[in-house]
Amino acid sequence: MNVSQGAVHPVEEPTPQTEGAANAPLHRVGMKDLQGMPGTIGGLVLRVSQLLSAVVALSVMATTSDFPSVTAFCYLVAAAGLQSVWSFVLAIVDAYALLVGRRLQNSRVVSLFAVGDGITSTLTFASACASAGITVLISNDLGACGKNHCAEFETATALVFLSWFGALPSFLLNFWSLASK
């Protein structure tokens, strides 16, 4: 049997070229201080804007008596409700992180935020698009705004689009932060 014998050879540590290079920490540059990330003031502003527009959309839609008769409007109410709950919880987490001075850069936390933001933003966008289609059908194609609440439907749809405009940057920033780790 012909087996080679392993040998351990000592390796000299390379000498640094400059004095500052030896003391410099080696780490990857990530998106640590980008506003809009969890635990930043920008992230809290995005969460609060998502929350406010979703809650106002829910309130406007709840004032109409005939929204349950259209499936797209029921979907809008469900998606706006989910968006408001998700945004409220994460706004509390962001506010807490800001108060105690912690950064939310744990990969598990960021992945939870990214998945939740992806799901809620997709549902919110789909419900806003479906509701926009129905409001166009009612107002332009059927000309039935006289017996329907077109202004309320259009307002709620626009507010859900605004909520999505706040949710999309949150999702993209969390996803980018997760991918850059």
C-alpha cells in the first residue's frame, strides 16, 4: 500500500505593509445604516405610512353599505386589514428598537420581515388592482355611480395603492439586506 504521509510546515505570518492596515478590522460592507431598514427612523416612517393608509382605506370602505356585494372589495378589506395589523406590529418593533438603541440586523429577523412584507405587499397590490378594475367598470363602463358609492370605492382603492407604495420599499430593503449578508 502506497500512502503519502502528511507533513505540517510552519507558515510565517505576512507582515502588514502599513501600520493602519494591521489594525483595520476585516468585514464586509453591508447596508447597515440605510434609512428604511428595520430599526431606523425611515423604517418607522414607512410602517406608519402603511398603517395609516390601510386603516383609512378600511374606514372608508366600512362606511359604505354595499361593499360586501363585490368580491374584489371584500378582498380589498381583507388585504388592508392584514396590512394594517402587520404594519402596526412592525411599527411597534421599530419604535422599540429605536427607543432602546438596537439595530434589527439579525438574519432571522430580517428574513421574517422580508417574507411578511413580500406577502402583504403582494396581497395589497393585487387587491388594489382588482378594486381599481371594478371601480372603472362601475363608473366608466356601466355608468352606475349614481346608485353606488364610487367616490368611496375610488378613495379606498387609492389609499390601498398608497399603502402598497409604502410596503414595497420595506420589502425591497429587507430582501436586499438579507441577500447582502
